[in-house]
Amino acid sequence: MNLPQSHNLPIQKLASVFNSTSATYKFYWLIALIELVEEGNIEISKRKILHTSFL
């Protein structure tokens, strides 16, 4: 996956998560993370991501 470079975010770490997408939970996790960021959350706990991904 080719994502734009950023000096503020480790984009390569995010891209490496999707090197193998046989586990579909990765997509639910990403959607939950995007939703939380769109809501204005800056610091997001793992628990909040998991809770959001199962709603």
C-alpha cells in the first residue's frame, strides 16, 4: 500500500499493517480509528478503538 509521507506520523507503520490482509479485523480497526479521529479525538486508547469497531 502506498501512502503519502509525513514528518509527523509514522505512515510506514500503518502501511505495514496491511501487508497481509487475510484477517479482516484490520479493516474494522482502521474504520473505527478513522471514525474516532473524525469525531475530534486526539488521544485514542486501544479499548476505545476495540469498543468502536464492534458497534
